[in-house]
Amino acid sequence: MKKLVLALAAVTFLAGGAFAAQTNGVVKEYNAESRVITFEDGTSFTIPADVAIPPEVAVGKSVSIDTDENDATIVKTVLVNPM
């Protein structure tokens, strides 16, 4: 039983950093130079230099942006959703 508890604790600890909040939307504006994506609902995200932006990101595309669960201003990933 003790081994099971330790194993569950280890999995919980390791998975803790994997959680993120996800926002989906349709791109209203995209400024590649400043790395800002704005959705049709007015929500904007500034993408850090260390996060890849798919070349398919464009106005009218459906995009998912994953952010840190503790700080929604920290973007972790940008993905273009299939239509």
C-alpha cells in the first residue's frame, strides 16, 4: 500500500506542470512582427519568442492557445485547429 501511495504522489507531482488553460477562437488580427494574436471576441495574446507560431496562423483561422494555469498571460503553445 505504501508503494502505491508513493507512486500516485510521484505521478501527481510530475503531472502538476502539465496542466494549462486553453482558449479557442477565430483570429481577427495577427501581427507577426509584434507576435500578437487577437481573436474576434477581442482577446489578445502576445506570444513569447520561445513559443513557435505555426505558419498557418492567419486572419479567419481557428486557433487554440494554451496558457499557464496560474498566469493566463503566459502563452505555452499555439495550434491551428483543423476546419
